[in-house]
Amino acid sequence: MKRVACIAGLLGIVVAMVVGWTRFDRWIDTTELPPLATETSVEMRDRNGDLLRVYTVDEGRWRMATGVAQVDPLYSDMLIAFEDKRYFSHSGVDPWAMVRATGQALWHGRVVSGASTLTMQVARLLEDSGTGSWAGKLRQIRLALALERKLSKHEILDLYLTLAPFGGNLEGVRAASLSWFGKEPRRLAPDEAALLVALPQSPETRRPDRDWRAARAGRDRVLARAHDAGVIPGESLESARAAPVPRQRQPFPALAPHMTDRVRAASPLSMRHYLSLDRHLQEALERLATARLSDLSRHVSVAIMVADHSSGEILASVGSASYGKTSSRQGFVDMTRAARSPGSTLKPLVYAMAFDLGLAHPETVIEDRPVAFGSYAPRNFDGRFRGEIRVSEALRLSLNIPVVLLMNEIGPARFMSGLKRAGIGPTVTGGKPGLAVALGGLGISLHELVQLFAGLARGGEAIELSWKPDESLAHERPRFISRAAAWHVGDILSQLTPSEAKANGRLAFKTGTSYGHRDAWAVGYDGRHVAGVWIGRPDGTPVPGAFGGDLAAPLLLEVFQRLKPKLDPLPPPPPEALILGNSDLPAPLQRFRGRQAVFSAEADAPVLAFPPDGVRVALEEGMPLVVKLRDGVPPFAVLADGAPQVTGHYQREIALEHVGKGFVTLSVIDARGRSARAVVEVD
């Protein structure tokens, strides 16, 4: 009977244990887990994976997704040795640590050491629960045991690395490492790893920017424990203790703010974006733009863009040098996207189209002289006229009259179509484009201008510039000019390279200044890259004295200097390029005359400069009518209503004594029989 009773008792104990375990097991399995997916910072990375920019989460906190593979193994080893040395063997709760902590508390009458495992700390962080009550501690134990059943050890550790507090608005080891050391935690020195282990123990009292002594003391305790556990050798311990503690936080990366804002807005659900930008180049050009602002008035802004024209990838984009700053420079405006008047920077396309249409060749002679197209009478920037000049020289000197003569033959509509084939969508005020588009009478952005010159660099083959790595070539557009025309234009523009810069290679570039000195431009390319610079006021107000050649061109050269030590060579001429002197050109290409040349007067035919046709002239009694002539070959004959008034006259100012009142038809004939006429009213 005793044996039966004993067996029954044992069976009862076993049953009770089974029932108890079953209920405990069910209690753990039915634990309601908090959301495990936590909002983390959106990250922008460059073409090499380097961090460009980080965005904060709710309440302005920095919380970056972190995995074990993203941190130095030394940190993980120190963390386990200091916080939870049996982490990989327990099931969420360490009973030995609990026994130890309880015994120490009873012996000393106060809490000497904690018993929370890393899993229990994760449970607390997930629910943001405190540790001051038994109910709270019991909830952490239950949740820790449940987490261990749902997640792997590495997944739980990933949560800790992402959620652990590091003081202020820093959460997670990546945010802490970037803030305190200015680097990712992939490689950490022993002193750095130890500080990151120590901070979550008391994140506010150990903040180095508040109490660096407390931070150092906490760090040194971690180092001592790591040494005792064999994580670091003795020599590393001593050097780590001697290392200083950082006393202030470093700013998070915030490069290319305008572009990254656009990228984020385009894909708001993506947490990590990879851009074609190069972090080091972007950083260098942002510094360059900021430095240039110091030489300019407080309302002026600077924008820069660089791309690889072989792939179409944008390598750097500076929309403004004063983003996020309260200033009169309006740094929030992305001036790489704003439509502005391009000034003379579109002239290369006009010349290239003229070459393609057989209107001109670089060696063609063209007239730089006063012209008028109805009420539109273009003038050169300096107000001078050069007379006969080669087309290549007219482009190098950026003369206005020759390019308008060519535009008149090409036609504004055809020119606008060429821009669209190049992927450019300009804006034109007043609706219908006129001849002034050749001189910048339309709106175009720096992005579009750089894209246009990228097409010139590619031999007239259009390409869409993109921030997406390796995706630009998928959006190619048709050819907008021929290879030969593109090469001729590039060859002409490359001869503008300053002599002091030619040692590094030739750069094909063009400057521009918009009407009223509102915009100063410079855009150019070598054999691999294309870059553009804009300087002006975002509100469109004039900047007195702003010239593309004086302001933007030097900055463009500095951009290429920061891009690479030596320029890539420009391509050789294609086989179809016609490389001849003027005298060897076909007769129609030797001199530009235009479509109406057969019906129009010769370039140097006589002109009645005064009185002009249709004018009313008031003469006092007995006063002669003074006629002023321009061009033509003397001697001259002047007629009034067909009757000769003067013959054989060599002067260009002639007084006519016997001209009656009323409407009079004046005619002048030069030595070659060429004539000019005007009908005037004499009163």
C-alpha cells in the first residue's frame, strides 16, 4: 500500500507539473505581442552605398534600422559580455542571473545588479514599459519568453540594436555611432564600442555632451568587463581607457537636400533609396557653392549640376547653397529645376542646326552688321559690329546678330522642335516663339541645359539625365543633330578653354547672361562628364554686373577641378565631318546669304540712313533737305521724284536745295548702279 501511495503521489506531482507546464506554455503562447515593425528613418545612399541623408521619424527622433551584420563584431561581443553573457543559451529569461540578483539584493539590502536579459530589454522597449513594478517586470518576462519562441536570437538582437536609447533623440546603435563618432558602426575602436554599450544603461545621465566624466566612467566599466571576459587584450584596454570621450554630437548627413526631397516624395513608402550621386563630389561641390556665396550679395544663390554623359547618371546636384537656412537667398528653391532665361547658352544648338541644314559651315563668312526684322533689331552685347567674320569666330565671340541671321533661316518653330527632340521642354512667354529664342527668349532649367549639352557631348544623341543608377540609357531619345554638327560645335567651344587650364585638357563650354543680368550661366563638357553652373537671384531680380563669363565660367572650371585631376579628351572628328578652309568650301558655303539673298540688296549696297522711309520732315523756309547715306560705293547720284538733284558726289551727307513740299520719293544710286529709295513728306 505504501508503494502504491508513493507511486500515486509521484504521478500526482508529475501530473501537476505537466498541467502546470501546459498552462504556463499556453500562457506564453497566448501572449499578445506588440507590433514588431518599428518606423525607422528614411535613408538616402549614393552610388557606392555611402549615406547621403537621413530623415527623422516621429517627434524628431533619429532611429535607423540596424542589423547584426551592420555593426562591428567587437561591439556585439562587448554587448553580450556586459549585458547578457548567456544570451545565446537562455530562452529569454536567465534564471541564474535572477538568483544572483535576488541574493545580492537580500545581502546588501538594495539592488546591486540587474537580471534583465537583452530579450527582456527588447520587450520593455517594444512596449515602452517601465521596470519599477512587479507587474511590469512580470509582463517583460512573459513577453521575452514569447519573443524567443517567435524570433531568432539574431532577430531579437536586431531589434535591440535599432531601439536601444542613447540619449536625447538618438535611438539605435547606428544613429548613436553617426552622432557621436560621425561614422557607421561597421568598424569601431574598443573605446567607441564600449561607449555605445554603456550609454543605454543610463542614456540621459551618461550623455557625453552633458557629462563626459559619467560617460567615460561607464565606458571604462564596460572595457574592464570586456577584458575580464577575454573580449579585448590588456594592451587594448589601456589604450582604450586613454582615448578621449566625444563631448558634442556631430550633424547627420544632409547632402543633396533638394534632390533627396524629390526622391522621397516620388516613393514615399520606400525606406532606403540608392541614388546615382557621388557623396564625395556632392560634398565638395556644396562646400564650393557655399564658399562662392561669400563673394556675392546676400540675395544671390548658386546652383551646380554634374553628370556622366556616357551613362546619363547625375553625379552631383546642388540646388542651392543655403537650404534650410532662414535667409534672403531663398535656399528652399531648387534652382536646378527652375525655368530661367538661358541667355547665350543655346547658341551652340542654333549653329549646329545651321550646319545640318547646309546654311553654314564653321569657316563660312557671315556679316555682323546692323539688321532689322520688322521691329526687331538685335544688337551685340557690346554694341559693336565686326563686319565680315567667320561663323566659328562668331560663336566663340557669342555675337548676337549672326546667330539671329541663322535663326531667321532655321525658323523658331524648327528650333523649338530640335529642343524637344533633345528632351527639353522650354517655356515661352507670349505663346508663339520668335527670333529672340536664339538669345535666350524662353525659359529653361539648369537640369535641361546640362542635358542638352550632354546630348552635344554624345555626338547629337539625346539622353535623359537621371538620379537612378544605371537607368538613364533606358530612356534615350532620338538624335537631334548629326555627329558632324555636334563635333564642329564642340571643337569651336573647346577653343575657349583658358590658357592656364589647357594643361589639364580641353573643355567645350559656353557662357550666357540673360537680359537684365538676371542669370549668369556656364555649361560645358569633356570626353566623359558634363556640368552646368547658374548664379542669380531666385526671385528673378537683376544682379548688376553679373556676367556668365566673369561669374559662372570660373566656377565651372573649379567644378571640373574638384571632379577629377585631368579632363578626359574630347572625341576625334567623325569621318563625315567636313574640315576645310573657306576657299575650299563649296561656293554656297563660302558666304552666308540666306534664303532671300537673290531678292535682297547686296550686303554693302547703299542705304538712305536719313531721312528714313515714311518719315515727316519739317523744314524752315529756304532750308535744304539733308540726306545721309550709308554703305555703297561713291560717287553717288541723288534723285527727287526721278529728277536728278546731285550727281558725282563723293560725300555721304548731301544737302538738296530744290526739294518741293509734300510727298517726295528720294532715290540714291552708287557707282555700281545699286540703289536705295525712301518716300518722305516734306513740310
